[in-house]
Amino acid sequence: GMPTLRNPFVHGNLFLVLNIDFPEALTASAQAAVLNHLPPPKNSCVQTQDHEVHRLVDTDPIVSAQQNAVNMGGGQEAYDEDEGHNHGGGAQRVQCAQQ
């Protein structure tokens, strides 16, 4: 997921919602036809000492958002700090003295 505001080491969850209708079964000729339409694999999977492990788990997005609310709560403070200060919304006006 995306890093949280002001704390790049805390990440939110990345949700992908996919609706895929898979057939119950494929015949050998149907499997061959599908493979003919796919490109060959680019890389083989090789694990190294410094690889990251990611796990795919079923999660309810609403429950996850509620659980991560503490980590994600920093989004509005950057905008709140200037509220209540009436700065005039622009440059100061200066009047020249007449000589």
C-alpha cells in the first residue's frame, strides 16, 4: 500500500477488487488455446536472501480501514495549522509616502 503521511515506514493496505468468472473445467484443447494467446514467461522465480515475502489474504476493506485509522489519521493536520489565522490571502499592501 501507499506510505502514510509523515511516516513513510507505515504503509496502508492495497486493495484490489476483481470480479473474475472462471470456468468449472477446461479441456486440454481449451488449455492449449489459452496458452497460445499468452506471452511466454519473462523471468523465472528465483528467491534471494533479501527478497520480500508478501502474503495474499482475504480481508474486509472496511474493517481494515477502521483498524488502520490510527496510522492514517495524519492527513489533515498540514492544512489545519493555518486555519484561524487571517493572513489576508496574499501579499501585503504597501502605500508609498508622498514627497
